[in-house]
Amino acid sequence: MKKFFSVLLVFSLLQVGLAYAADTGTATLENRDYIFGLSKQSEVNLNQVLFLLAGKDGTPGAAGKDGIPGIDGLDGKDGKDGVDGKNGLDGKNGIDGINGVNGINGINGAAGAQGAQGAAGPAGPAGPAGRDGRDGVGGSDSSTSTYGAGAAQVSSCTESATVSLKAKYTGEDFVFDNVRISEVNTACGTGIVRDIAFYFKIGTSALHNSASPKYTNGDVLKCVSTIPRSNTWGTIPQFTIANTDAVCTNFTVPSRGNFSLNDIYTADFTNRIGFEIYDH
């Protein structure tokens, strides 16, 4: 209805623009003549006053249907960054993970330097008495000694002493290399010069020193060396008789001549040794 009135209004305005004012000599005017007049469009006098009568307002028409939604507008500019919020509470600790696989063993470190030699332990108990030695010849003085398994009671300058035999491998067999005397009184190395003698008994088994033997089965060997001065012993009361320090002889058969300590094979003697200390 609203659309119809709009079309009618446009049409009325169009007629107003095209109509001329009516002549004064017109006898009868119809209602429509007040709007369109009686003059023809072809007449020259077009300056007559026109007027328009408006009718009453019509009843408002029904509401039209909603139009199609418009296109979305452009995105607005990003706003300023907000203020940082407060830190949240710490979460609970997670469950421990599974243990990892053991790593490869590292390379062994280099061997450490050899430590200092420890102090000699106390002398062990005296062993059983050994067999009596042969009587001496032409001696002006005498001293008695009791020999045991490495230890002996000596009455001349010390109450006891410990004997340790050290062997050396030649590539074919073991021979004696040196003899260490420990737990001995320093008086044996002071004042009068003294000698120390060692006695070895050869066993009855087959000899290992068969190339140029200085002994045979059952012989007794004697090796003698001078006791070094006690001021060279160090902090421990002991001294060592090296292979080059001792002069050995066959006590049973002296004619076999002199030889060294390393001419005695460790497998040839009976594991018993005797020694004595006497004035040089």
C-alpha cells in the first residue's frame, strides 16, 4: 500500500509539471480541474498559478519484511596489550621417570706410584734349635748362637735378628740374589768391625746347578760379608748383603774354590740357613 501511494505521488507531480493554469472563462470546474486545470499544453500562456490539494493521511501500511543482512564490516585494529596477570600457583611435582640405562664402564686409571716400604714387623718367636755346628779350630774367643727359621739369638752384639733371603729369576731358574738382616741391634754396625756368615745345606735331590756346580749333594756352603756401618742403615734397623758383597766357599770341600751368592740355586738347598756374627 505504501508503495502504491509513492507511485501516485510521483505521477501527480508529473501531471503538475505538465498542466497549465485554467482559463478564467471556464464555466464549470470539476474537482480534477483544480489539480490539472483546463488548459492545453499547446497554448502559449503557461504562466498561470498552479496549486495542489493534499488529501488526508492514509492509514500506515504494514511493516515491510526485514532487509538482507549487511556485509560484515572491516576488522577493527588490535587493542593494546593487557597488563600481565599474576603468576599462577606452582603445579604438583611430576612422577619420577624410569632410571636410565647404566653407562659404559670407564677405562681403568693408571697404576699409582709404589708406596713407601712399611716398618718391619716384630720378630717372630724363635724356631726350634738347629743341629750343632762343627767345632771351631784355634779360636781365642767363642760365642754361642741358636738358629731357627729365619730368626736367631746372637750373644755378641744383638739379642736377635731376622734373616730374609731374596731370590732372582735368571730366565731358566731361581738363584739367591741378596740377604736382608732386620731387627738387629745397631751395635753390630758400630765400634769394632764385624763380619756375618751364612751357612746353606745342599739337599739330596737332583741338582739344578749341573753345568758348573760348586757343590754336590750334602755339602755345606758358607758365605761371608762385612756388616756395613749402622749410620748407613737408615731409620729402620736393617741392612742388606748383596750378591757382590758376599764371598762364598764350599765349607765341606774348600778345594772347590770361591763363588758368588747367585751361584746357589734356591731349589738345591734344604730351606734351612744358619748365620753367625763375629769380629772381623
